[in-house]
Amino acid sequence: MRGIVQRINALVVLLATALQLSSCTSSFGDDPEYVGRVVSIAHIKSLCRSQAEAITEDLTIVGRVVANDKLGELNRAIAIMDDTAGIELKIDVDYIDLEIPLYSEVTIRCSGLWLGREGEKIVLGAEPMSHYVVDRVASEELRNVVKSVTLPDDMPVSHRRTIAEINPLDMSCLVRIENMRFAEAEDGVKWCNRDEETGRYITTVRYAEDDTGVIGIVVDGDCDYRMEQIPSDDVTCYAIVDSYASQRVLRITNHGIIHP
């Protein structure tokens, strides 16, 4: 019963946020035409010269959403990319895919946001108030930061990579790895392990390889397919490059495991 109440409360908050966003989908603040200077994601990331840094210029970025919480794969955040780079925006809202759908194009006004370093990854968020490099953008502030612009039917273009070719410049970008297989030790197991005490599924790192190397794939314990068995045959994997526990890893997006 408690879980149902929590979910209802979360949906109430989401509806309130959605109403705020829908009331300003064509504007930032009081001026419907003003969005600041549009720059590339690579430019925004270049401004992060320390562990955490405020964005003081009135800058805006535009990109496609390549990961979010649609299937529970990336919770309370979105990853967006343009032709130059990718970046993750931390958001304190659950069920964000209902308002900022996967693959949609979004405009983010960066003035007043902060940049922070999480290992090899640079993230966007609110001013840090604790030990995190950035805090999550509060739901009531989201209307001043993000607007969804278009809802394309197609998937954004992915970068074709071998495992050995994946590098820090690919962070938060959508990549495609072909002829990937899971380590023999993982054969027959589910995507996520279960906690021995609580029985809950927990975030788990599985390992996959191609002919060039091995990489971890982090799977959130709340993702929709956490109970499925990992594939035993060669697959093509669509994922964003992420940093987890100081490791460079993949994070599958939209259950992007394609069998030949």
C-alpha cells in the first residue's frame, strides 16, 4: 500500500510539473522569443575547468534526448547529444519521459546552472548544496531550464564504435557496438542481481566483449527488464557511454539489444 501511495504522490507532482512546462513550451521567462546565445554541447563542457563550476553566461544548448527514465534505465536525469558531444542533466523529477520523451529535441537554458565532473563525465545541474558536484534541478525550476521542442519519430544517429574505440569524448553520447557478446561467466543470468537480505533487484554491472576488448554494462535495479536473462548470442547494442564507480561503462537505452 505504501508503494502505491508513493507512486500516486509522484504522479501528482509530475502532473503539476507537466502543467508548468506545457504553459511555457515556447518561452523562457517573460520573453517568448529570448533563449540566449545558442552554443554547442562541446562548448558548454569546455567551460568546466574545475570539479564544479557555475555557468555565468546566458547560453543555451539544443540536443536530442538519448537516454532517460522511459524504461527505468537512467533515473531522474536525461542525457542529450548534438553533433559535437553529449551531456547529462540532473533533474529531481520521476517519470520524466512523460514530459521529455526519449529521442525528443530539447532546448536547455544553461544560465544559472552548474557543471560538475563525475569521473570522466561532465554533468549539468543545480548549484551543489552537499557533497555532490551538482544538485538536481528541482521540479518547480524545470520550466525555467528545459523545454521540449519537437518529437521526431526517428532515433538519433548513433556513433558506431568497437569497444576499444570508446573514449571520454563519447561520454553521454549514443553509441552502437556490433557483434557484442556477454562473457561466458554471465551466461544464463538475469540483467540484475537481487539483494540477499531484501530480495530487491539491485543495480548490477554485466560484462560484454567484442573482438577488441571488454566493457561493463550498468543496469539499474529498477529498469523494466531487470528480470530478463541476458542474451547468449551475439548482439548489436545501443547505449550511452557513462561513468559508474570510476569505470567507463555502457548504459543501454530503450532496451537497445538487437539480435541478428
